[in-house]
Amino acid sequence: MGRNVLVVGGGGREHALGWRLATSPSVDRLVSAPGNPGLAALGPTHPLDPTDVTAVADLAERDAIDLVVVGPEGPLVAGVVDELARRGIPTFGPTAAGAHIEGSKAFAKSVMDLAGIPTAGYVATTERDAAHEALERFMPPYVVKADGLAAGKGVRICLDLEEAREAVDDALVHRVFGDAGTQVVIEEYLEGPERSVFGVCDGEDVVLLAPAMDYKRARDGDEGRNTGGMGAYSPVPGCTLDDVGHLTEDVFRPVLRELASRGTPYRGLLYAGLIDTVQGPKLLEFNARFGDPETQVVLPRLASDLGELLAASASGSVADVEVAWRDDAAVTVVLASGGYPGPYDTGLPVRGVEEAGRSGAVEVFHAGTARDDDGRLVTAGGRVLAVTALGPTVSEARALAYAAADRISFDGLQRRGDIAAGVAEG
Ligand code: AMP
Ligand code: GLY
């Protein structure tokens, strides 16, 4: 007897979660809300606002759901998990108190301090003058962050003091981030490649997943603006599961102990964003959810049952679950709307998805797509699709992913050409 699973969300990460869950022996039936055309191929989808806590919980009850898997941060911060817990429905994801680790950068920094985790030096303040004074104690480039969730736009890396002061004023005086920017965090700049390490947590213990490398900038060569992520690959040479094993004791368990001691034990995914500095890895940030598009390369490499692992995180012990990995490498290339991460058109017909996905080594994950009135696939978001391929090596997976991506077209399609390029093979 397998589980009925509800995936909350409708992006590329949720399609990848749903796809992996649908193939898990422990899962009988997959439902998603709101879902997307990719998830619709795996089971029923229900149009609702995923941050509408009552609507999500009502659906889970009505549909006899045994496990809810929450993808994005919005519903977590809104307290979807708290409401589902109140109704006795096992849910993968932290409560609103736990999601605060992503929802407030100042809170995250204080937890890192208390848990003794290496991270960038910082000052958090709500006062403009204090912020301007604090900037004097840092060196360029200056990092100025809005404390709260600002849809990926809350971080400014400033080359000179004047720009940094403007960034402070934008948040604290002009309130361009609204309530998300009533506090700023000024931070030491960390230099080095970024890595994403995911830990599946059960409140006390953690199981690390294979690390991935994400490409945050819009253009080749890490030029252009910061985006949600334009591509990813895994494994990362020099940053394999073995290489990051020490993070269990150095980062994850101290944080879990700290949060448990505050009466808010953390269940769900804890995402550690690290920078590999010359002094060793330093923690940049925590997220309370799977990364997007890293999930689209991590989960295709998972050989064991994802449903069992997420269920153990929700209401059991993750150490009891056997986790196994394929030897294959995975690469994903994001196909974005022209103009992203700025304004872009939607409703443009998307061609070639079926042809691209015909090879067994390729999976096309839907991120920002919809069906128009005639049932045709059209663009509906900034990141439209993530084309993932598996191969014996990163470079073979890369070649397959780009060959598949070449078959897909829509007006204005924008993608990077250098995802996983030049990765040293072990
Ligand atoms: P975040 O919204 O915290 O994920 O930050 C967005 C991006 O800004 C990160 O992925 C980094 O590329 C960059 N960033 C944030 N903080 C720092 C820092 N202290 N040093 C260098 N880069 C940073
Ligand atoms: N790809 C970065 C993130 O999910 O935050």
C-alpha cells in the first residue's frame, strides 16, 4: 500500500519532485497544486494559491493525502506546514518558525553565530545611520541585503561606498522592498565558487544529498543580472558527497540543535549555500527548501525511493532510510523567456518539448508553462523549462542536454551556452 502524495507548487523544482515521487515504489498516487502542464502528466492538478494555507490543507484532507511535499518558500513562510500539522497530515517542509531561516537573513546569521558556523562577518540593523557607519568598517565590494524575502532581488553587491549607501537607503528609507527591507544585513564579500548542499532533516538528524553547482547569472561567463538559476550540474568535482560529509557535524547538526533548543525543531529540506573560499568553505545562506534548478540535477541521480526519504523527514527518522545514488552525472539547462530576470512576454507557443524528451536520458521539466484555450503549450513565466540529461560523465550529460534543448523553441528564448562547460572529469 503506497502513499497518496500532494506536491505544493508549480515550478521546475516541483515538477522534478513530482516526477521522482511518481516513480517511487512507496508512492501510489501523485496530486499537485497548482501544478503545471508537466505535473499534469503525472496526476491530477488543482488550481489554488499555494500560500492559501486553508485551501491547501482542505485539499489534502479532502483527497486523503498521506504526505504533503511543499516546494517553494512562500507557502512555508505563510505557515502551510503548521496548518497541516494541526490537522495531523504528515508534511515535508519546516514550520513557519523554521522557514524563518530563509525568511530572515538576520535570523539566519544569528543562528550561524550561535552554532559556530564559518560565515561572512556582518552587521544587521534597522537604522540608516548605523548602516552607513557600519559600511565604513567593510571593504569593497560591499554586500547589502534586505532582511526578508524579496523574490531574489534583495541582494546588492556594490563596488563603491556611494552605491552601497544608496542600497541601504533604498531598503531603509525608500522601502523598495516593503516590509522585507525594514532591516538590512551588511556583509563581508566572499570570493569563490558557489555550491549548493541539501540536507533532508527530521528535527535531529540529517541526510545529505549529492551537491550541485548552480549558475546564478543570466549570461555566459557569469555576466548579467542575478536570476533564480540558469542551469546546474552534479556531481561537482572536489565537492562530492564524500567531500562535504564533514558539513553534517560542522553545519547541519549544530543548526538542528540550535533550532530544537528554541522549541522549533526543523523538519524538511535545509539548503546550505556555500562559497569555497581560499580559507575553506564558508556559509553564504540557508534556504528552507530545495534549490531550483539544482533539484532538476540532484533528483535524477537519486536511485533510491524519494517518497520514503521525504516521509521519514516529515514524521520519522531519516537515518532509517537507505539512500543510493547512480553513477551518472546530470546537467540541466534552463530555457528562459526573453528579458528574464526583467520583464518578459508570456503566452508564446512552445515547440519541440516532446521531441526533446524522447531520449531516455533526457527529462524536460516544466517551470513556467501553461496550456492555452486550445490546449497548446505556451510560456507562462521567466524560467520556462529546464532540460536535464543524464550521462556517464558531466561532459556527456552536457552534450545530451544541449542537443535536447536545441529541439525546443519559442519566441525570445534565452539560455546560457556555458552550463557545465569545462568541468574537470574525475
Ligand atoms: P541570496 O539572495 O542570499 O541567495 O544572494 C544572491 C547571490 O548574491 C548569491 O547567490 C551570491 O552569488 C551573491 N552573494 C550574496 N551574498 C554574498 C557575499 N557575502 N559574498 C559574495 N557574494 C554574495
Ligand atoms: N538556485 C538557487 C535557489 O534555488 O535558491
